[in-house]
Amino acid sequence: MNNRNRPIGRAAAKSELTRINALLKHPHLLIGGLAVQQYHTVRNSQDIDLVCNFETAQTIVAQLYNSLDWKVVEKHEDEYRPSFEITHKFKASEVGTIIFGPKISERESYQYIDWTALLKGAKPFRSGDKEFSNILVPQAHALAYTKFVSFLGRRGVAAKIEADLTDFVDLTNHEGFSVSLFYDLLRGSTAVDDITAQFASKIGPYRGILDKSCLQRIGEVLSQSDGNSRESRTEENGVVNSDVGAPELLAWDAITSTLNSLHRRIEVEFEPDMILTMSGPGSIAACYCMSINLRNVPLLVAATFPVKSKDGPSAKMFASLAKRSDWELVTTPKWMIYLPNLLRQDSEKPPKRPRRILIIDDRVISGESQRAVSTLLTSRGFDVRRAAMIASHSATDELHFVGTVREGNYYFPWGSKHGRS
């Protein structure tokens, strides 16, 4: 027994990939550490991160790891984020532990990734002289993009966050990495502003890792040619304009100063009976105002989903809960807005005078969501006023209270003007 080879995690994982490849009926993407190892040979991983739907993941576990011989533990107990820890019941010392962590394609949090786009140019996984025709590894730029997105979304364990960024760096240093194709994937996400904001707010503690990327070094060289022009800001007629190429992080001191002034005007001129804000992240402005309010004013938070995500699992689940709880749905061409049932109940029992309600958000760009909700509540007899901490110039005419009018490229400490992390 002592002379026998001890199980090596990466070798065991590759052995399981052979069995999975034979079971699959058509090609699937492999991402994660084993895929990175195809480009950076010293990368050590035993996790099998296969992109597949829930049914395929269940089939693999059921057919390859029968309960007679194998012990299967699902560590996360989450259909959208499964992680199967698989050990042989009486050959554990020979086989080792198998970690099967499929990336479930129905999972909504992969909102920045188009798996179909990642299949373009993907090549069969190689192990020695074997090629696995049903297990494909994305091109270097595409795999790097998945690691970039994973870095943005990862919470909790710092070591895993660092591993995601290290993989990204190693892949950008590979000779097969395409800057232009990586940028195409980034732009194809249709959320460049949001991704930029999230990355800028998260990279600080991990800057030392990023500095090892040739991509970062090239960026430093190119940025020198601009001098200080990318940080230019101008103010004209009370409207702040930021250079489009230089997203600016708004400082907390400036934010609180704006909100203090805005709150005082609202209290003097309107004194609302209740506050409504359009979404959880956007409620930060309203919550701050309530924290300095001497009156005990109820704060209601609507739930807002993009129309394009209506078929996603989160939107569907919330729609079902909202229907059972008698929440009211207001739709616009871009948004689905669920209003708390207290607004419906309150309007059915009109008080002696119209209830004053303030709709406030951290920023208003087009005013589409507030406008739709305001129209509904006004028709129900509410006295409605609308407010924003920051508004675009085009939206100011229909707002009653505005903290600052601002154009250009900026983001809050909690996310960008177009969406928040």
C-alpha cells in the first residue's frame, strides 16, 4: 500500500473528466482552475467547473456516482450554485475527493456572460495525448473574461477572490490572449459602466496582483499620454460635467452634504407622510435622509427588475411572491416595478386629506420609473412629489427636489449611475 501512488487532486479530476466526456452527448464548456491550467501549467485545481444546465448536472451525478459505491454531499444545497463533494466509500485513499461544481446555465447571476459567445474558438480539453471532444476550454481572452466577472461577483473568502484575479492576470499574460476580443466581450455585456464601477470599487486591496498583468502595464503606459486631461471636470450653470473617459467616484463627504441640503428643503417645503424609493440599492439616499429626520416617517422600498430579465429565476420567483402578497406591478418599456401592498391598502382607506408621499432616488436619468409610479399614485389620491440626489439635466423639469444636476461619467460608492453593484 505504501508503494502505491497517492491520489493527486488534479490527476483525479482529469480521470473523472474522461468519464464525464464519454457521458455527454454534445460539447460543454469547462471553466475554472482546470481550464486555466491548459494555459498556465502550474495552476493547480481539482474542481470540475462544467457549464451545463441543471438537468445535465443531475444526470452526471446520478449515472457516474451511484449511491452503492459513492458518497455524494451537496455542500451548498442550492440548485443554482451546486458543489458536489464526491468520495468513494471504500477506495477513498486511491481515488481521492472529487469536487464537481457545475456552473448552472439557468443561474441569473451570470448576467454579464454569454455562454454561446464563449464557445466561439473553444478547443477540446487536453490531458496528455487525449482530447475530450465534449469538454471545451474557452480561448484565453474568453476564459479571462469569466475570471474577471467572477472576481467582481465573489464575496467572502479573500483567498478565492485573489485566486480569481490571479487567474485573470495569468491568462492576460498568455501569448494567445486577445485584447480586442476581450474588449468585445466586455462591450457585449451591455453593462460596461456598471462593470467599470464595480471593478474600481473592488480592486484597491488587490492592486498588487493586477500589477503583474501586462494588460495593466500597457494601460499605465497609454494613460501617460493623456496627462491630466482624463480627470478634467467642468461646471457650467450649476451642471457638473465629468470627462466621459474618466468615471469619477463621488466622495461620501460630497454625498452627505448634498443629502443634508436636499433633506432640509424637502422637510420645509413638503413634509411628506411617507417615503417611497424605487429599489434597494437606490434607497441609500432615502435611508440617509431618514437617519437625520426628527420625524418618524415610514420608508417603503419598491422592487425593480429590468424587463429583459423577466424570464430569469429571480424575477419569476419575486413575481410569484409579489402576487401572493398583493404587491402591485407597474411596468415601463425598460422596468418592472413592484409596489408594496401598503400603498394599495392605504389608498383604499383615504384619510381626511391627501397623504403626502415623496418618491426619492439616489439618481434620476430619464425619470421613467418615477414618472410611471407617480402617475399611478396621483390617480389614487396621493399628493406626490419627486426627488433625486443627482439628476440629469433632461430630468430636472419634472422633479420637485434636486440635490445636484450632473452629466458625464460618474459612479457612487455603491455602484454606477446606470446600475449598482
